[in-house]
Amino acid sequence: MITTLRTETESDYRAVEELTREAFWNLYVPGCDEHYLAHILRDHPDFIKEFDFVVECSGKVIGNIMYTRSYVENEKGEKTETATFGPVSVLPGYQRNGVGAMLIRHTVRLAREKGYPAVIIYGDPHNYCKHGFKNGKDYNISSNDGSFPLGLLVLELKKGFFEGHSWKFYNSPAYEFDKAAAEEFDKRFDPKVKGHKPSQDLFSMQCRAHL
Ligand SMILES: CC(C)(COP(=O)(O)OP(=O)(O)OC[C@H]1O[C@@H](n2cnc3c(N)ncnc32)[C@H](O)[C@@H]1OP(=O)(O)O)[C@@H](O)C(=O)NCCC(=O)NCCS
């Protein structure tokens, strides 16, 4: 499979939203709203435009990754900007060919070059441990409520940066969007049936699991 990695342009927006919807549909909850998230993220002040990439295969956009600015704050009130990705999506049918890895590896390299001390995300550890992510607890980085969710994952880019402090992670408010607006947005796409998949039960357990 020959693929090209490049910056997302405005003419990719619809294709990216469609592939995001296909990738997430019924995976974690019945239906999905990540395509709406992709739609609104690009205009959000926390959006990191220079980390917004697509992968193309034979002229078709098959993968995308988007980042926002987030931050961590330590017990002294010292804040540091971090980078957070999501959504990251690969069109079903093109998955398990290294496209997701390509998007993650490339943007992590850019984040390192930009001087970010870490990429911090909420995600399924299965997808990210292979890229070097560890749980927040390993760096004493909790969610902003002080807990250590299973899915709070940290890729340290500056070795030892977090040592000697306790930190709280603050995700961008961009991810707290209006669910009704997401439902309304979905009407712009071909109808799809919402349903149950076992992966939703796994996700529900993971969301409640803490270290
Ligand atoms: C998560 C996601 C982005 C990963 O994209 P991807 O392109 O499938 O990722 P990769 O191909 O790099 O890796 C996936 C698996 O394929 C394997 N793989 C990669 N290239 C392969 C190849 N040529 N032959 C066989 N297996 C291969 C990887 O080792 C990995 O295996 P593992 O899951 O057992 O560890 C994609 O599955 C997706 O869009 N999922 C739905 C949306 C989602 O969940 N997003 C993340 C939210 S947390």
C-alpha cells in the first residue's frame, strides 16, 4: 500500500469528517460524535494547525490526526503547555497497515522538535503503549480531579521533566462540546444505524478503571 503523509487542507475537511465517522461509528458508544469534534476543532483557539495531518492512498484520504494545546500544573502552580491528539482515525479497510503509526510517529517528532515536554492523551492503552506511552501515574500526572484513569497516557519527550513534582493534567475545553449540536451535525451525513458492539462494554470498563 503506497501512502502519502501531508498537511490537511480545506478541501480535505469533508473527507476527514467522513472517515472519522466511519472509524468511530458504534466503536465506543452507539453512533459517534468524533466527526463533529473534527469539524469544530479546526476553528478552536487550542487547535495546533501545524500538527494536523492526513494520509492519502491512491488519491483518497484514509487517515487523519488532530492536536490541541493542553497543559499540566504542578503543586507550586507552575504550568507547562503539553500537546494532545485526538481524534486520530484510519478508515476501516485501511487499518492495520501502519497508517496510524505513521501519523503518530510523524507528529510526535514534530512535538519533540517544538519543545513540548510530553504528548498527553486519553485513549485505549492498547493503541499507544507500543508508541512509548505510559500511564500518568508513572510521572505523577493525574487528571484535574486528582485521579489516575487507566486511559490517561503520557509520552514523555523531555526526559525527567516531570520528576520531583505532582502534576494535574488539563485538557482543552474544545473536547467539551454540545452533544445536541453533534447529533444535528450528523444529519449532514448518510444515515447510519446506531447499535451495540462488545467494544462499547470494554470502553465503559476502561472509562471507570483507575490506577
Ligand atoms: C486506532 C487507529 C487510529 C490505528 O490505526 P491503524 O492504521 O490501524 O494503526 P497501525 O496499523 O499502525 O497499528 C494497528 C495494528 O496493526 C498492526 N500492523 C501494522 N502494520 C501491519 C502490517 N503490515 N501487517 C500486519 N499488522 C500490522 C500493528 O502492529 C498494530 O497491531 P496491534 O493492534 O495488535 O498492536 C485505527 O484503528 C482507528 O481509526 N480506530 C478507530 C478510531 C479510534 O479508536 N481512534 C483512537 C481513539 S483512542
